[in-house]
Amino acid sequence: AEVESDILRRVRTLLRELDGHHPACQRDRGMLRWTLHKKIDQNPSNSSILVRILVKELERAERGDYRHYIIPLLHTLMYALIKAPCISDELCSRVYDFCKKLLTLPKPFCTIGLDYAARLKMERTAPGMLYQRMVISEQSLKSDPYPYQEKIFIFADPELLSEAICKALLSDTEAARLSQSPRACMCYVITHAVQAALGDGCDLSALSVRLQDMPTAEVELWFQRVVAAVECAGSKASVDRKQHAERLEEIYRAVLGSTPPGNAPPGGLQGTPLPNPDISFHLWTEDDQLWKELVLFIRPLSQSCEPDHLSQDLDAFEIQDIISDYESCEQPRFSVLSTDSGIERDLPLAPEEALTPCSTDTEQSRLHRKGGIKKKPSPLESMAFLQTSCNGPGAKSAAKVQRRTGIPAEPTAPLLRLHTAHIVLLGDDRILGRLAQAYHSLRKRETRRVFLTPRLNLQFYYVPVTGQPSALSPTAASPEELCEVAGYLGRADPWYESNINTLCHMIPKLATMPSSPSKHLVTDLFITDVIAYYVRMGTQPVCFQVYAVKVFFNDPAQEPAEDVFLTELCAQVQDSISPREVNPTKKKMTLDGPGIDLSVTYRKVVVSDRAKEVSASLRSTGLLMKAIPANEAEDLVCLNVNITEIVRINNLSGRSFSAVANRLKTSDIRIRSTEQRPFTLCLDKDSRRTYRNVVSMEVSPCLEPSYCLQKTRTMKFSLHEAEDVGLVKYMPKSLLLPINTFAGVIQ
């Protein structure tokens, strides 16, 4: 009763924090969930008590219509259930029934409820299946029944974060990566599966000792047998929980062999650690570094290469071929005379073959075409792969591609996405601007030649971290202004605000703490555990529109520049005219007040969603375009433009000027300096992405590169068709950047 009362008090405190009642001790803010799970890890036999309490609180929240409690409680419950040594079928059934009730609620409740209901259905038949799949994929353990692999890539901009923060994060992730071995993880899977199926009817101490005494090859053999048994039970509807327990008991007896059973601890249940996932930390110094790391994840190098040198030591046979193919798309081709007929019979014989006579069968076997030219996929195959990559909001249902008559269909097996890359960005809005650039570049590369799309699931996560002030920060920019995306996500998802936004100030403090045993106790457990929890449970994306900007310069010989931005665009009048260059005409123009004359043409956003183009001329000193709304209920596909207009006022005391703020909502806007006087652009609050001597710009939602390619191909055959026809109708038009949270946007 005392333990149950303590756990209930901790859960109620967690719920009060969601209501805005933060703990009196500010250092505990954001750590309540972590301390609750760590409390259970210290005594795993209390897992059933925590799950039972959370189920009661979920049922109470549903009856009382406290919907903002449901998703945080459900994530906390599922995380405890995955790590629990053994949960009864009756308790799993209650959680399963509650998840089915969520199917009657709107998104994201029904989406999360359906996902967890499907997982719990397998867990009820094959206990320990969720833990097993998580460890196998996160540790990239070889397993034929479940061949999936996952990896966490943490990217940080060294120019945005202090050196102390980067060193602390690097040391913590390296310590987490080296804290477990594949052999230990296989032992964890075996012991957890046996205990989840048999409960307190097994001697886990004796099983662990027996596995430690085995050679690695024998441990791997038993690991494969356990994985096959669990996967078979979870995938077959004819297998029930009792049959699965009998199968695991046979494996358990066979592993122990003649080893005498030891003395089980009171209660019989022991905790099996959940290993830290495979995490790598990267300082983002190159523009194409993200793409290179993803390619290396799909086609890893030899294990002898150090992780820090993966980007430099590219394998010539596995990586250089991909890089050269991408580069060949941008370089002209030259004809090369070849003397090779392409038939193996014409090749010169090897020395050992010249000494032995060739038989007729051998001769016939060499009469086939040599694979000297790699067959490129057809455009339809490429577009089908690109289409399957866009499953987020904005994607439409797939259409059936009609085959041309007379051409038989080739039965090709589709490529499975066996790899999942979790990209975690640490920093403020400026690193998200770099991510938007890199993501747009990656999508363009995949449009030219599909490689990553059919093989890789790509998911993005964002942890706001404010570093020391640097020269890249705009003047008088507060941490809240530099973390607008994090603020929006926190307002849309209270669980993200409670667990992730609190790291914004906590990580710098932990990084600068003096070296002590207590520091290592906190950092080694807290930072890596919170990031792992975020990646494991944060599956609901919030999609942000990426905007494209085309910049024209005052020098006609200079080519226009094209770029993308995610959060904001800032334009200011450029004070670059020297006094000697000012002629009487320009002196007269200064009588109109500060700023420059602008011609603004934009598409007005109206409720009916009809296009209404508006044109205006005004004098302005600058403008600011915000893509992140101040309220989570506002549309994400809309720009909030604030233009500072200079208005001339004539009164008795003379002529004066006042600044008036004009606000408008649009998705497409064109701005031109009618005087040809230049202004300066800054994208995503990053001074490194500044354009000078600009006289005109065009801003519009960035289009998905695969849509543009297919649209171009369609227009070749229907020049007069303005609407999307064929495959284009079923492809996402806009490029959206999905950032995962725990709940998405809760309306």
C-alpha cells in the first residue's frame, strides 16, 4: 500500500504539471517522468502497480473529459509496459480495450490508439515481443525474422553551441554507445523473453549465469531460437499465450541443461535493462554531411573504420559509385570509344584457363551478355519510389499505374525499408533552417536518382538548446525569439513542452557543471535517456511548410539566387550609398522620408481559399515574414508579413514621417524596389545566410522536387493542360518538413 501510494502521488504530480502547476523546485521541472521510470527500474516488480495505476488514471481522464491527460499517460504506460519484466494478460487486456476506445476520438487520439492497440495485440500473444523488437532494431542485431535496423544521429552546429556543450554531448553519447555489446544485448533479449512468458516460474539468475559461461556463438544460436519463437507466436493468430509459454519453457530448460537452479529473489521477478540505442553525435560542418551519413548507414563500411572518419574515408566500391552517379547528373557526358564487345567469350583467357581445354558446356555457359551497362530504372519506377516516400499530410492516395499493352509486367519484389534513421537536431531555429536546406537538397538528389527513398525511413526530431551568444545571433534576440519552432511545438503538444522544451536551459547547465560523481550520475543517465525516450515514443509528426525564395540582384550580370527558409525572412534597407554617389535626383527622393519605394504583389489568404491577387506600392524601411504562427490553431501554410511603411504627415510645424505596421497573410508574394535601390535579406535568423544588393524577390511555398519532375514530363504530352493530370494528381505538391512530437497537434 505504501509503494502504491507513492507511485500514485508521483503520477498525480505529473498531471498537475500538465495543467501548468509547475513544481516548487524548478530543477525538478521536466524530470518527473524520468524519475518515475527510474524509480520503477530500481524495483521492477512494481511495474504492474504502475501500469494498473496508469490504466485507472486513463479511464478517469476519459470519463471526466480530461483529454490532455490521455496521450501523456498512455506514453508513460506503454514505456513502462515495454520495460516491465512480466505483465499479466488481464492487465494487458485492460490497456488494449482502452486503446480501442480511442478509435472513436479525433486525431491524434485515434492514430495513437490504433498504433498501440496493434502492438498490444501482439504483446498479449507473445509477451516480450515489443522489448525484443526494440532491442534488435536499435542495436542492429542480425535476425532473419525481424531484419530492421535503427540509428539515432544527433546533429549540432558548432557555431551555434558552445564548445563545452558539444564536448559534453559527445562524451555522453560515446559513453552510452560503448556501454553495451551485441553479446550482452542478445542475453538481455533471451532473459527478458523467458521471464515475460514464464513470469516468476523461472530462475533468471541461473539463466543469466549460464549465458555468461557460454561462448558467443552458442549465445547467438539461442538468441536466434528465442527470436524465431517470439516472432512466430506474434505473427500467427492460431498460437495462443499458453502455447507460446510452453515453447519458451522448452528453450529455457534446454539452455540450463544440467545446471542446477539457483535461489530466485523474493517475488521471483528481476529487471532486464533496456540498452541505450545506437547514438552517434555529429558536428554539422559540411552542407552534404547529412546525406553522406545516411548513405553510410545504408551501406556501412568495414568495422575497422573509426566513426569520426566515416565522412572522409568513403569506400571506393560502395560509396563512390553513388556519389559519382549523383555528380554525373550535373556534369556533361562525353562519348568514349570502347573496344569491349560486352561478350565474355571475347575476353582474353586467364593463364590457368589457357592450360585447360574448354568443354562444350563451359563454352555455352559463357555465351551471354556481360553486365557492362547498368540498367537504369524507368521513370515510372522512380516516381513510384518517390511517391511512397511522402506518406505524411499532403500526400494523396496512390493510383494504379496503367501498363502499356503488349509489354509483360516483370514480377519484381519491392524493396523493404529495413533501415530507420532518427535525425535529432540540437540548437535553435537556425539549425532547423540548415535542415530545411539539406532536406530540400536530398529530395532533389533522390529525384535525379532514387537510392535512399525505397530503403530508408527518415524521421526528424528537434531538441531546443540555447548556447552562448555568438556573432551569428541577431542583435537583441532572446532565447524565446530564437526558438519559435520549439515554442509552437510546446503549445501544440503539452508532453513535448514538459519533456523536451525543458532541455533548452538544462543541457547548457549540465554541460558546465564542475566534474563530480553526481554530475556523471545525472548527465550519463538523464540526457541520453530523455533523447531515447523522445525518439522511441515521439511518432506523430508536425509538418512545417518549407518556403522557396528567388533573389534578384542590382547587377544584371549576376545570376538570380534560389534558396529555402523555414521560420522567417527579414529584409532591411541597405545603407551602402556613399555621399559622392548621391545626385540631385536622389537628394530629392530623400524628401519622401527614410526607406525605399517598394512594389508589393501578393495572393491574399481568404476563408474561401480562392485566389485573390492584390498589388500595392508603398515606402518602407524593412519587412519581416514569419512562417511559424503565434497560435497552434492557425494555419502552418501561411506567411505572416509585417511591412514597416513610412507615411508622410503634413502639419503646421512642417513635414514629418511616421512608421506604420502593415500586416498581411499570404502564401505567395513578390517584392520589387522601384528605385532599384538595394536591400538586404537574412533567412532563418542566420547571419551566414545573408544576401546583399537585392532589388527584387519572389517567395512561394517550396514544391516537392518529385512533383516538379513529373509535372514537367506530363506537360510534354499535354502542353495546354493547366491542371494536374495522371500520376501528378496523386503526389504531394508542397515540400513539408515533418518534425516528430509525442502527440502532433492536439486540437
